[in-house]
Amino acid sequence: MNILLDLLSVLLILAGAFFFIAGTVGLLRLPDLFTRLHALTKADNLGLGLIMLGCVRFAPDGLYIAKMLLLWLLIMASGATASHLIAKRALRGDGEDY
Amino acid sequence: MTQLLLLFDVVLLTTLLALAVAAVTSPEPRRAVMLFIAFGLWLSMVWARLRAPDVALAEAAIGAGLGGALMLAAARRAAKREAGDSTESAGDSGAGGPPA
Amino acid sequence: MHEILIAVAIILLISMSVGLIRIVIGPTPADRMMAAQLLGTSGIGVLALLAPALGVPALMDVALIFALLAAVSVAAFTRRRVGQDRP
């Protein structure tokens, strides 16, 4: 039972790392600002969620798990808001950038 | 375990040094501020690796967060003043202030 | 078991270092801000892995501050004065 749990958490953490690497490759390789934004935000939030799910196995108590869950929710909300803000600012580009 | 931690440290410190050099030698102010924010995050991770979570907290909140936001605003204001020195700078400082 | 955590943390750290290239070469400031956001999210991942591996549960608080930092820096970056909102 224990070794099954270990295996499951390792698999989850590796899947999260895979999504992080996919996000980084997308950030570097995609041609446009908006496509980069699309690759980055979604892949990162999913990867972070998988890593936190894998780390639940190592939590010392329940409060820690609650903290991780809240942190993930905060990251999802702030990531969505931030990508929206960046996209809107780039869409309206008023010459401040150049 | 020890070798892996050593590898972790090597990656962390190499990137920290590269970031510091890139931030100092950057010619453009806004890029330098972005690199400074990244440097603050990275330094905070070095403190976390040294098992000092309190110092890492202070570094991330004050060094990267507060200082980075203030320096972003300052770099934007400097760029705006430099771009439109005689025409646009009256709209820079809000309602009351006289143009520089 | 903890070796695997540190190995994955090293992989994430290398991925963050590669993402730094976008901050250096990024054509617009929005690209750089996006890369800084990636840095924050991956840093949270590294800290979440490091907390059980080093045995310091307080590192999760540092991760919380990282989340706040990403939000605050993006808000400072896209800030507008009132009345400047319409294109």
C-alpha cells in the first residue's frame, strides 16, 4: 500500500514536471506573444497542480494540505487575471513600449 | 543525496551569477528592472535552499516585490519623460504637479 | 524517495534557467513580464518539492509570497492612470 502511494506521487510529480517543461518550450519556441501566453499560463497552472497533488503524500499535517490547496487556487486565479491583463495591454499597445 | 544537492547548488549559483551580470550590464532600464525581479526571486530561492525561510520571505516580499514594483514605475516614468520631454510630460505627474 | 524530489527540483530549475532566455531576448516588455510569471510559478513548484526534501515545512509560506509577488508585479506592470483606459 505504501509503495503504491509512493509510486503514485512520483508519477504525479513527473507529470507536473513534464507540463512545466512543455510550458517553457512553448515560451521559447512559439512565434507570437498571444500564442506564447496561451502556452504558458495553462501548462504552468496544470503542472503546479500535479506537483502539489504529488506532494500531498509528504505533508506533515492537514493544515499543510489546506495551505497547498489554497495556494493552488490563488495561483490559478492570479495567473488567469495576469494573462488577461497582459493580453489586453498588448492588444491596446499605445506606443509606450517602443 | 549529497551529490544531488551539490548539483542543485551548482545550477542555482551559476544562474544567479549570470542573472546578476545580465541585470547590471543591461542598457535598457525596463529590461534591467525585469532582470532585477528575476534576480530577487532567484536569491530568495537560494535562501530557501539554505534552510532560512524567514530570510527568503523578506527577500521575496521586499527585495523583489516592493522594490521591483517601485523600480518598474520609476523606469516607466523616466522613459516617458525622456520620450516626450517638451510635449507630453505635463500629463506625467497627475493633476497638481508642474511639468519638470 | 527524497532523491527523486531533488532530482525533479533540479529539472524544474534547469527549465526555469532556460526560460530566462526569454527575459533577456524578449522583443517586448510583455514577453519579459510573461517570463517573470513563469519564473514565479516554477519557483513555487521548486519550493513545494524542496519543503519535504529538506524537511522545512515553512518553505510553503515562501511559496505563498512568491504567488503574491507574481500578481503584484503584473499589476504594477499593467497599471494605468484613471482616464487613460480607453485606447
